[in-house]
Amino acid sequence: NQGNMEAIKALQQQLNNLYTEETKHRLSERSCVALILNLIAEGELNLLYSMDGKEYITHGQLDHEIKREIHRKGGRASIIDIHNALNVELPTIETKVQNIVKRHRNYRVYNGEIMSSEYFETISEEINEMVKEHGKISLGEIVHRFSLNTDCINEVIAQYLGTIIDGIFEDGIIYTDLFIEQYIYRMRGIFAGISFPTSLSAICKNFGFQEKLYYSVLDKMIEENKLPGKIEGRGRNREYVPAQFLINRETYIQNFLNQNGYIQYISLKQMRISNPKKYLRTFPSGLLLDKSFVSEYIVGNIDSEIRDTLKEERWSDIMAILPFTVSNSDARKLVESTEAYKELNSDKNFNFLGQHFIVSQQFIVNILRKLEVFIQDYTAKNPVTTTNKDEEVEESGKGKRARRRKAKKEAMKSKSNNSLTEKQIRQQIQKICDDIPGDFIDVLMRHMDLTIKSIIKECETTHVGGVKSFKQNMKEFQHNCTRIYLNIQLFNKGIEECFEEWDQNP
């Protein structure tokens, strides 16, 4: 090993002597230039010229010189400055710079300047210090500070945010985590002091919040359940509803339902509930109608009223036991939702008339029986008088059937005013049931219309002809007189013959 070291030292000494020894044979400058030109012409060398043509530089050396110049400038150098420092043609420098950027990802070119990752790290550290000092810094301030365009700064922030730059970048501003934390505390304090639903945009405007950061922090507070309330609505129409307001509103609605058994949708809309039906579905029991919500207690009352009405053979107006806000259509829907309706709908004793009248069939039967007695008495005392037009119609001829039909129509038209009117029927129903309201009579008469007409027709048919037309009476009178006169003559002749026989045979 010692022998090897001595050999190495001997070689080093020989090399040193070779460098220091004067050369006996030297090439002139012209010979060197001619030699290089011949090598370049033959393609043995690929060199670049200096601007004055007195110097040559290899491509690799130029790359090295460019990088060294960038490093000397602190990682950021103008292409013009590199061109002047290296004394190489500007197009050549530009080409070399583009090649360097393509081969090395830690170099970038912006507005005629080449920058290294070393420079970007340096300005990122400065940006971080600026953010820590002020709590926030805008993109415009950074652009002005480093004389870089916005795109370049955005790329730097995107690359180093969270590593070198400690903060949050929102809407062109970098915030420190401490600033955001204090921002959240401020927002929570403001929202905690709100007692009535308030527009989010109004809060942002009134308290001077930066809009995008405001909504970003708000969404974060909602996700982390740090907001003392809830957000309702969509888009710019969203509003903050305090938790205490929600509690008070729900308590009020529950108490109102317990006391009244119903609540209108319009009332809920006035309480800032945009979708009342959806909101009321969260309540344990009740029925959603078209215009209001009724509790299970009201539904139970209607069910009991239906069963009692049929059991007691009477009628009932369910509107009398419903809140005044319930419409006729809602009343019908309410009745149809009861268990009693589902069970008794097919029962012949059950009648649901109009929109809100429950009627026992036996009640209707009792009224019809009393009406029938009244109609019989009336038609007996006031028989319908008709004129027999058929007697005046010729029984032969081409238009015999047409004349018969015409005669029947005229006979119907010639009825006297003795026939019962609807008004008289209505008055009689009121006498039968003195407590019955007018709107129920209308519904009841429509329901019994065919039956009443049938009774009237039957009674009028029974008593028709009690009074005949004067012409018909005269004909019958003449016929009877002739028949009596003939009978008298026959009787006289018979008596005369009897007396003659008695005289001949005493």
C-alpha cells in the first residue's frame, strides 16, 4: 500500500512538471483558428460564436453559463441581461433558455425572464412572512411587491400553499389560520346575537365581511355544526334562522294545535315556513288538507259524529264541529279519511250529501212518509183537472199519430194550477223538521227529487178526473138525461100494458 502511494505521488509530480514546463513548439493564433474552422467544416466540432467572433463556446458550456448567471442573479434573470453578460447572440440565448425550461421542470419563463425553483421558494418564504405579519395579504400586493404577473403568482401560491406558505387562499387573498379562527369567532358572535330570521347577504353587507370568505367560512361552520341555528332557502335568498327562534316557533305551533286542533298553511308561511305541508309531516299525527292541517283529535270527533248520526237516525252538519277555516272541499276530504266513513260508505243507511251533510237513511224515510200523507191529502182536496183533447182529434187520416201526440202534450199543458209546487214541498219539509236550515233543505230535496215526483204522480193519477171540463160534463149530462127519459117511457108503457091486462081479466 505504501508503494502504491509513492507511485501516485510520483505521477502527480510528473503531471505538475508537465504543466509548468515551457512548451518548445507552439501554434500561432492564426493556426489555431484555421484548425478550428477546418474541424467545424468537417463536422468534427459544433461550436457557437461570440458576438464579436473572437470567441467560441460549446453548447454544453453555454447551458452551464446560463444556469450560473441565473444563480448569480438570485434565481431570476432577464434574457436580455444573460445575452449581454455572455456576449452571445440573443436568438441563441432564447433558444437555449427554452431548451433548459423543457429539460428541467424547476425553471420557468415569464415575460422575458427565466426563474428557477430556488427563486420561487425564496419569494414563497417572503410571502409567508408578509401573511404572518399582517394576518392577510392580497394577490395585488404580492404582484406589486415582486413585479410579477398574476398568473405567475397564482402558480407559486398553488404550488407552495400548505408547505412554505402557511394559510388559506380565498378570492385573491391569503389568510393565516389564526385570522380565519378569529373570523369564525366574530361570525359566531354576530350570528349568536341574531334573534329573528335574517338574510345572509344582509348580514354580510351590514358587517362588512369579505363575500367569498364569508360564505366559505359559513359553509365550514355548517359542516362542523358550529352555527347556532340553521340555513333555509336557496342561492342568494338564503337566510339564517336562529335556533331559539326555531324552538319558539315549534312550541307555538304545537300549543296552537293542542288548543285549537288545526292550523292554517298561510299562518305557517307568515312564520317563514316556505313549505308548510313538508314541515307538518314531521308532526306525529294529523291530516293534511288543502288549506290547513287538523289534529287527530278533530278527525276523531268527525268519526264519532258519523256513528252517532246513524245510530240516532238524524242528520248532521259536520261544519258545525269543524274550525271555521276548513273549507267545504277540506270537510269532504276530512270525512272520507275517517274510519267510520271507510266502514259505512257501502251501508244503505249512510248518506253523505253535499260536501258536509251526514244523513241517516231512516231520517229520509220518515220525511218521505210524512210528505206522502201530505201529498195524498192535498191531491184529494185539489184534484188535477185536464181537458180531454183526444175527443177532438179525428181518428182517421194520414197524420193521426202526430195529432194524438199533439193532443197529449196539450192535455198536459192544460192541467190546472192545483198541482203541487216545489215551494209547497219545501214549506212542508220545514214544518216536518222546524230546525232544518235552508241549505240542507236544498241538498235534501235534490236527493229526494225523483222519489217526491213519483209520489206526486201516483197521487195525481189516483184523483185525476174528479172534476172534468164543462163540455165533457154537458155531454155526460145529456147522455144521462136521454137514458132516464127512455127508462121513464119504458116504465110508462109497461104500466099501461099492465092496466090493459087487468081490465080484460078483472
